[in-house]
Amino acid sequence: MRYAETGFNLEIDLSRGNIERVETDQRLTELHLGGLGTNAKILWDRVPPETDPFSSDNLLIFGTGLLCGTPAVGANRTIVSTMSPQTLFMGYSMMGGFFAPELKYAGYDKVIFRGKSPKLIYVWINNDKVELRDAYHLKGKGANETAELIRRS
């Protein structure tokens, strides 16, 4: 692990159903410290300014902070970044919880989504195994019921 990062991103193209484990550039973290900085740089480099926020060319990035998965208190932030339909600039939100540390434990610093799936799916990550699974049976379910159904599958 370098600079408290795993060194790998998970890139998912929903249009093609393609999943790739991509090694990250070490300089990205050196120059743009943390999840928000690196998310912003990826959006800057890969999404042209004229891209419509609802276009399949836009990215949706779930990034982890550098200290996620370490004993540092409160270091459990997930940064979600994309081009905002409200401002037409980068928009982001941060959330706490187990997602960011668990993503790091699975070996990834970010999950980067591109494209649009033709059917209802969810992403299942279990360490090295990553799958796009059919989610039609989850349609219309509440959060608790959905979580329970996913746990059972």
C-alpha cells in the first residue's frame, strides 16, 4: 500500500457490462491529495465540459479518503462525485459508514461508473470477485428488504 491507498480503482462500464481493475497513477495522489482531490482530477481529465450530466459519457465516482480502513478515528468517508445537473459543474457529496473502509479492504480506492445499463442491476463486490448482478427481483423493495435479499443471494 502506498500513501495509504491500495493503488487500484474499479472501473465499471454499465453500457457494455465491462469490469476492470485499473492500477492508479501514483502521481495522482501526490498532486491531488485525498478522495475529493483525485475524484476532481479524474472528472477534469475524462469528462469534457460540454457533457450533459445525464449523458452516459458522464462519470459517477465513489472514492475513499486516504485514511479509510486505518485506525484513524472518523476516517470512514466516501466521496461521491459527478457532473451535477443542477450546476453543470462538478458536484459531490460525502457520507460516512462502512462503505469506504470495506472498499479499501476489498482492494480498491474508487469505483468509477460510466455508461447506462439496459436493465436493472447492482454491483456485488467480495474482495477480488466483482459482478454485475440482475436486480429485477429487488424492484420496488425497501432498503431493509433489499439488503436482506442481497445477503441471501
